[in-house]
Amino acid sequence: MEFDVLYLADLRFPGGTSTSLKNDLRACKQAGLKAGIIPLCSPFFSRNRTLNASVLAEIRATGTVIVPQNERPRSRVALLYHPTLLDKRVQCRTRFDADACYLVVHQTIRNRDGQRAFPADHWSALISDWYGHSLKLLPVSEIVREDLVMNGLSHAVHQGNWANLIDLADYPEKQSREPKSPLVIGRHSRPSADKWPSLSVATTCYPQSTDFAFRMMGVPQSFVDQFEELPSNWQVLPFSKGPIFGFLQGLDIYSYFHSKALIEAFGYCVLEALATGLPCVVPRYMETSFSDACLYAEPDEAPLVYEQLRTDPKLYETTSRKARTFVEERFGLDQFTAKFEKIAEPSVAALPAPKTRRPAPAPVVLTITSNGVGLGHLSRQLAIARAIGPRANVVFFSLSEAIEIARSMGYLAEFRPFRQRLELDFKAWNSYFFQEMREALSHYKPCLTLFDGNLPYAGFVDAVESYGRATSVWIRRGLWRTPQPNSISREGFFDAIIEPGELCAPLDEGYSRPNPNSVTRVDPVLMTPRDQLFDGTTARRALNLPDDAILCLVQLGSEANFDMSLPRARLLEFLNRHPQVIAVDVRSPLHFEEHADFHERLVMRKVYPLGQYLKAFDFAVCAAGYNTFHENIAAALPSIFIPNSNPIMDVQEARAEYGARAGWNLTSPAEDPYAIGEQLVQMLDPDFRQSLARSCLRKSGWWNGAQQTAHLLQAVAQLPANPLEER
């Protein structure tokens, strides 16, 4: 792999650092240069903090390559993209060769109170011993440069800055240059305490006045709580992770003051306001970054500056035009080539790349599925394995009795029995499973362990921690009935937690997400993508079913923990009264015994995966499990969902009820024979079935969860991209 720029970056940063990275990648592509990324994890964040979705989107949009662990890339320039990444706690699993290597310093080492933000004592040793280069520092601004010099690092500071860039196309210039009355003055930032001045200073620079209206985005709750009553001319808004140009367009003036201790290394929020063409009132020290583009004041002087802008239209217009022009000339994406060429010089300390290399072995992903009563966990893992693609070896290590399915699909798979089958208590079984897991980890040497289940077993967690050489990801569906503190307490053992999406998410109480910054939600994960369904005729012939009958799919689950005998009885009565209907009871591989139900028009099939055959059926009577519900809706199959309401299950009642309210399906409790009977009769009406199908088809663009999960795993565990994926 050959690159012009190789970014060693943490993809989890929420603020200016991530925005700067996104614009670097965009500018790099526009300049005709090739960029790669090696993801690292800054100790600044908790282990399982979610990745920045907008950064991931930019990586895909620009075609930037996330370097797989098993590759050794070469680049003209390598950039460690935050000072906290050159730290003894940060592990880079990918070796690389670069002509030049720099540490981009986005933050001052110390704040105004002298408190150190990160250690810099061992920078020279770490970059030399771990990366084979002498220490070279790229400050993002003159403010950072001065700080580095004051901390005795002048010998390592490059003569140029790695200035933050901005895409002006994302920030339309404010059209109206005539200030309103009252003046609308605003600011935005991450909701961190240091981004805000003290209470007394805030009420000084953002005063109570009928001439000014203040809009504050990203106010920390701890700051708001200091007020008995907020000033009447303040409007407090939550922090937005999305585009903020709409917020900026609604302002007349931008005013940014912060805590006494903070030193803004650059001030990306100010750059965004300048790009919009807003007059900006900021502290005097920022003049080194923004020259004459801003108006500078102490907090107690700020209201006077607002008043000058309010009463002097010419000053307002001149300041506004200067703001946009300054950004265009200094920080536009077209500046990237120049700043790149200033640093793209061969480093005498760089090690030559090996002349020949053996092909890198494919990385191993070890999937672990829990002991569910159905096929949900295993099906999700199979869908994700397919989305990961052939450049990684996926090995299944499962507690599911249906593991033979994975083998039949060409995967290496091992089965381990759960405790009931071995007649062990939890402690003894976890000890057994620890030994089995530890041996599997040592044998397969995975770079990623992927656990699917609601409770990670202690034996699994301990084994992965003991192994210590694999990224660990937890896949768990939501819609929990009750809080599960024991389960949530194990989040800290994982590098990422991914929750497959629920169409009924508005009814989810959120018990699976008490820590929202630790959980990434994706679309529903489907075993069979919508575009891979057989048409009705093909599906019927493949299942050896007649072309001219009304076919009812029956999928009421394994019934291992819930009695579905009443719905089955009502279905048999329905068949007696309607000879044009044939019911097809599709059993999973977990069904070892034939059910006692018998009817000449009740036929049985063992099919897996069922999803690709759903077009064979006119309607369905099913339990409201995760996979069945979402696959039926995705296939626009009219369905009667009968929830399994066992307390150990997810809230299937909410799933089925939400779908009924949306017009996707009918639903009935298992103990209500009258409702079931009435709904079966409704399904005989082709117009009614068509109306349900049309409602389902409106839910488009929600079915890409497996691929989204694979993309997240590429970033979290540096898996190779799937060459079979259609872009």
C-alpha cells in the first residue's frame, strides 16, 4: 500500500480535531493525493467511546483507505494526528514506513493555570523507538507554537503550521448584512465546562439587555444549574453533532468567550462563524490566529463592540465581508497542497522499506454467539460475516445448537455446550468456558472477537482480557424489558458496542443504552438483503409449493420458553374453513422433533435462511422476534405477529404493536383466540394484504445494518475492506 499522507488518528474525537481531519481528507482527494488512515485510540477517551459518524462518512465519501492490521503501508508523510496519540498507553498494531513523520499538535501542553493536558516528556523516545523517526512537531497555530517553545521543544518544531482547513461549500455566506433588532448574538461549542466563562463573566459579556438576544449552543448542564433563573434574553440549545450552518445563518454576531484557564489552540468554532460571514467578537489572544478578521475585546468590553456593530451599518458590513474573504484566502481546501509540500521532505531518520515482503496472512475474526432459544444471535453473526467479506477469516465459536448452519455455509465452526447440557453451575461452567476460549484464542490468534448476546459470560471476558491481543466488540440488540446493571457493568471490557437497529426504536425504554456515548446504533441487521429475495414463482418452486394456492407462512418460534398452542389451534380451525389456503410451517434447524399438529393443508419445511423465500407467501403468522419481524417488514410480507411475552425475552409486544400502528402488520396476543381468528380472515382479502405491503415498502433505506457493522469493524479493528461490496 502506497500513500501520500498516512494519518494515525483517533476517529472518536467529537470537535475541531475531527472536523479538521474530515476537511484534510476532502482536500487531499481534491488535490489528487492518496490518503490512508491507521486508527489509534487516545487515552483521552473511555475504551468503548463511539466512533465519530461524520468522520466515518467522510472516509467512505473520499475513498480513504483504512489500513488493515496485516498490511505494512508506505507513505511520503505520516501524521500522528493529536498529541495524546504519542503516549505509552497507545498501541499501534500496524507497522508502516514513511519518508517523514510528524506529530500534529492540536492543543497546548499546559493551560493558563499551568495544568498539563498531556505528557510530553517521552515524545522523542517514543517516536524514535516505536516509529523510527526523530521528533518533529507540527503546531496547528501560532498559539500552539509559542506553547511548544515555552515548554522547551523549539528544536523539534517545524517552521510551518499544519493549519486547520474548512470547506466553504459547507458554510453558505450569510446573505442579509443588515443586523436585526434586537441583535441576535450566538456561540457554539462542545458542552465542556472549560468552554464557558464563569457565571459573573458570562453575564458580563452576554448581558441582560433588550438590545441583544443570545443563542447558546452546547451549554453544559453544570453551567445552567448555577442560575436561579436564566437571563430572559438567553436561549439555550443542546450541542449538535450535525451541520451547524443553519444555526450560524440565524445570527447577526458571533461572540466566543471561555473559561479563564482554557487556551484555545485554534478556535475552529470561530473559523466556522467567519466562513459564514459573521462579525466575530473574541478574546485578544486569538489575534495570532485570525489577524484582523475578528474584533477583539475583554469580556467587559464585548457589549460595547456589539453596540458599535448595531449602530454602525458600515462597520458591520465591512467586518462581515472581511471575515469571509479572510477564510477563503487562508483556510480554504485549496491550501492543502501548499502545506503538504512544505513537510513532504525525506527524513534522514526514516528506515528504508523492505525490498520484498511475504503476502500478509488474512486476519482472523472469532465470533462468539450466546445460547439463545432461537437463531437470532447466530443469524446476525452470519449476516455480519458475509458483509466482512473474504479477506478476513471468520471462525464461529458458538454455544448455539444450530452451529452446523455456519459449517454448511463454508465457515470453520466449533461448538461448546452451555451449562445445562453439562449439568454445571455458573461458576463451574465459566471456568470451563474460560479454558476453552483461551485455547481457541491462542490457536486462532484473532485480531477481533465479536460477541453477540445480552450478557457477556465471565469466562469469555476473562479469556479475552487474558489474551490481550484482540479488539473486542459486543453486538447486542436493544428493547430490553428491564434495566440489566450486571450486563451493563461489562461494557468496559469492550472496544465497541454495536446495537442492531429496531424499527420500533421510539418505544424502546433505553435500558440497553444508559451510556449513549458507548453504543453505536446501526440499521436492522438482515440475514438476507432485500435485493437477494427470490421472486414469488421461483421461491414457490424452490420450496415445492403450488402456484395457485394462498400460502400462509407459519413461524411461531421454537416454543422452548413460550406456549403457542392456542394460535396453532386457531390456525387449524381457519384451514378447515378455508380450503384455498395452505399453511407452511417453516421450522428452524433447532427443531429436532416434529410437532403434533396435523392437517392435510399444513405442510412443513426446514429452510435456512428463510428470508430469500419470503416472496413465496401471501401472508404470515409469526412470533415477533427480531429477525422475523424485520425480515418480514423488509420483504413487505403481510404478517400477523404474535409476541412471545416471556419475561426473559425482549419486548416483542412493543415491536408488534409499533408495526400495527404504522400499518405494517396486524398483531394479537397469544391468549386471544378471537383476535387471531378475525385477523386470519382479514388476510384473505387481497386488497387488505396489498395495503399492508405498500405500508412496509414505504420503510426504505433502513436495511443496511450488516454492511454498516462491517464498516465499523473495519475502523475499530482495521479489517480489510470487502472487495465484493458494491459501492
